[in-house]
Amino acid sequence: MAQEVIKRDGSRQLFDARKISNAIMAAGAETDLSDDKVNEAIERVTTVVSQMVEARDEITTTEIRERVLSELDAMAPAIAEAWRKYDKQQKEI
């Protein structure tokens, strides 16, 4: 399992699937989707990403983000849209 995630600034930290869960939950709160649908997205995406991370020695946050958004685009486009909107707002700050 990839113990380290390489952040954009080059720093490293341990992979924590809870960060993905929290981000999806926050994005889901900005949609009209039911809690069940948001929880389903959290479960599926964290499982897929965790499996991807386990197969690697190290991984970048960009790779993780791309996979998360790809999965969300397929199963919960509204959450993916809310995530991208949040990302865009953060870059403008």
C-alpha cells in the first residue's frame, strides 16, 4: 500500500481515505441528492481509490483527485460538479 501521498507542493503525508469521504460529503451537501446516494458515492469512491493506492508505492494528490472525479462523474455527476465548483473557488482566494 502506498504509505505516502505526494502533495502538489512536494510534501508527503500518509494516505487517509477519510479525507476523500469528508470532501465527498461536503460536496454532496451542496446537491439535492439524498443522504443514501451521497453515502453510496462515498463508499464506492473510497473503495476504488483505496484499491488504487494499495497497488502503488506512492501516489500524487493529482492522481487521487482525477480518479475521485472520474468515479463521481460516472455515478454522481452533481457531486462532481459541486467538488469542481469548490476547487475553483479555492483557487480564486
